[in-house]
Amino acid sequence: MEIKLQVQGSVNAACDRCLAEMSLPVSGELKLYVKQAVREEGNDDDYLILAPEDDHIDLSACLYEVYMLNYPIRVVHPEGECDGEMEKMLNEYVYGEENKPIDPRWNDLKKLINN
Ligand SMILES: [Zn+2]
């Protein structure tokens, strides 16, 4: 038996930039093969086993797999929708630090890296 799982919905996730909760759309699909057999050690992972004593197919692990395979590496709000207070702090403490002039005593080390 072949099962095609299509998932479409949204999950609550934390924004990687401002840590505020956001609704993240997730969608994907997975094709599964179900085989009637006795469940035993070493069964192939390429198909689900439907044992004689089973009265249902547990798809929870498959749904989780679809979700994880389609979850983006980086989750951020669209530009301008991040938490305003957090953006203010990021600009002040993180991005501001990157633009500060570096102690000139480190310049000799920079020459080593650039060679
Ligand atoms: Zn954000």
C-alpha cells in the first residue's frame, strides 16, 4: 500500500532575531509504503510495517519527519515586523559594537591574517 502525506498548516516558532513568537507556515509531502508483515528487528526503514495485531497505522513519526524536513534553517519575521524593543537593543549592543573602531594594536595581527 502506498500513502501520500500532504501537510499544510502553521506552527508557533520563536524568531531567530528578536525571539518573539511568530506563526510559521509549514507545508510538505511524503510518500510512504506500507507492508503487511510481522514486526521484527532489522525491518527496513523504507516502509511501515502493518502487523497482523495492528488495528491502525501510527503516522505521528511520519508527520514529524515531514515537519522537520520542511522547517526552515532560519526563522525570522519579515523585514520590519520584529519586536521593536528588541530591535532597538540589537542595534545598540550588537550592530553598534561591529562598527566601533578596533584598537590599533591589533593591526599587526590583521597583517598576519591577510598574508
Ligand atoms: Zn523577529
